[in-house]
Amino acid sequence: MKITNLITNEIKTGRTLKASSWRAVQVSDSRREIWHYATLMAVLNGSNFQQVSEGWGSMSDKHGMGKLRRGVALKGYTETV
């Protein structure tokens, strides 16, 4: 699975999608948390995406966040700074 799919794919509440060391947890009907290893990186609330951590600043953190943003753009979601 691609990291972009953590945004674009549907997930039932309580379920998790994995893409390498990244995972998306559907916490409720409207809240999805995106984790890289043990760090919460972003939250998707409905159609609003927000990055909550820079992680460790590694290239994999930066590339992964870029792929998540591509998923946000594909779905037409908004990003909150």
C-alpha cells in the first residue's frame, strides 16, 4: 500500500491501514490519525488535514508528509496550518 492511500482509502472506525512504517488509524467516523513509527504526524478531521508534528526531521518523515499531502489534494481536502 502507498502512503498516499492512508488519506484516500476508506477505513472503518477502529481499523488501521499500514504503508511501510506509516499507519492510519480511524479513531471515529470523522477523525483519522496518521502515525510514523510511534509519532503522531497528522490528523484528518472530516475533510480537514492538519500536520501536528515534524517527526524527527528525517527524509522519510518529509517524503511521507509530501505523499500524504498528495492524497489530501487528490481528495480535494483542505489543509490547516
